[in-house]
Amino acid sequence: MNIKELFNVEYPILQGAMAHIATPEFAAAVSNAGALGIIATGAMDSEQVKKAIVRCKELTDKPFGVNLMLMNPHSDAIVEEILKNPVAFVTTGAGNPGKYCQQLKAAGIKIYPVVNSVALAKRLVDNGVDGIIAEGTESGGHVGELTTMALVPQMVQAVNVPVIAAGGIACGAQLNACLALGAVGVQIGTRFLVSEECPVHENYQQAVIKAKDLDTVVTGRNLGAPVRILKNQMALQYRKLEMTNADKEELEIITLGALRRAVFEGDMKHGSVMMGQVAGLCKKIQPIKEILDELMQEAKENKMELNKIWQELSI
């Protein structure tokens, strides 16, 4: 069963839980447009999560989700608030949601952890999750090693739950490719950064629009916490220090508050400007609904082109 059927929505698309960007207002806008919005709660406590869920429900009667960062010290209390104010689904990151699975599922809330390896996915399925978001290294923000093209088919073969593809998806052909690999839907982040409804600073949106294919870089590999961001002054300084084996404290000084500087202040030189490798495909600001319709139309046209190719190959 695909995402459209599971949640009775128009598009098989989830919005990525981008920190400081995926507000309740933004999530509601995505859900109202026919996809599945997600509230990012990584920097919230339980009371803030409660207010965010209530606010989102005021703005939409469509299904939406909440992202739970398991490293958040308020995770237990946040789950309690989600159980009191149920949402359609929860996505998770930075840990194992196993201890919450039984409670969430009993409340009718589906659980989809974001995963970048098959081994971890198998453990999570054993713990009772409803599906897996397989995120390739092309994505913006925290990343793994495998590409989406390599990760998704291996994940589909390895687990017996639905797999949602994430990372490197900004056009209809990429959507089709993920479905061809066995995914039941996709999660998109970078393309939504250039939506009219996105609450990010104008400078951030323009940086995405101006970005070319090689304009992102991964920092933090030496610390075991790789993050894909715009190749700006801060990123290059960080990479230079990494090459000299600088200690963790020295590196953290550079990144402290860097994401907030990018999102809220529009600092494109010293901010952590998270975006995926598909930024080079995101060339204009559009309403969310227009982005979604364009993606689906591209997918239909791509499908027809593929049919012609198969006919020509006589296969």
C-alpha cells in the first residue's frame, strides 16, 4: 500500500522535518496542499510540542506528522504530549524509537524512523516500526554514506515494511526512480525550501536557487556526525580544521548557532545552510501546491518517455 492510500492524501510525498524550518504553519500548508506535512521538534520541549500540534490542527484538518529527535532530553515528555494530542504519524532520527513503539501504535500513530543503513533498519523493524524512511547521502542536513539509488533497493529487499525514499528528489523523474526501486513514497526537503510558504530567510532561498551541482559539502565526518551544507566560508573553515585533526571543542565553536544564523538571520557566509545536492534543480520560488503538481506532471511525462524507450528497445 502506497503513501496516498495509507493516509488518504493526494500525493505520495512527505515534507522533510527541517530544523527551525518545519514549523506547524509550514507543516499545515504542506498538508493542505495534498502532501504530508511534518513538524520538526528537535529544539522543543514538551509544552512547545503541545502548542505546535494544537496550532497545526487549527490550520488543517488533513493528516500531518511530528518528527522526534531521540537525542532530545525531553523525548519521553514529548511522546506523552503526542499521545494526548495524536497525529497521523511520527518520524524519528538520532536513535532507536523502540521503547515508544507500543504506545504510539496503540494510539493509532504510525512510526517511520529515518535510517541510512540496512542493519539499523532491520533492528528497528524488529522493534515494531511501521515503515522506514531510507535517506541517501544526497540529502541536506545529517547524512549517511550510501546514495539513495544504492540504499533504497537494498532496504526494500531487507525489510518487510513499507520503505519511503529520501535524499536527492526534486523532480518527477527522481520520484519515478524511487518508486521503481520499490519505495511507496518519497520525502522531500530541499525543493520545499524554495516554496512561497517556507518560513526560511529570503537569503537562504536565494542561496538554494543560485546553487550549482557541486555547491554543497559534507562536514563533520571526523566526528562521526556528517552534515551536508552549502560550501560557504564557514564550511570551508570547518573542513580545513578537520584536515588538521582539530579537537571537537574547536570545531563546535564554529558551528554553534550556525543553523539559526542561516535560517533566521540569512547569514550565508557563516551560517549552516543545509541543502541537498538537488539544490541545482531548484530554480524558482513557487507555492507548495504548484511544486507538487509540477512534480506529478513531470512524473507522468517521464513515464510516457520511458514507455517509448522500452518500445524502441523491443523489451
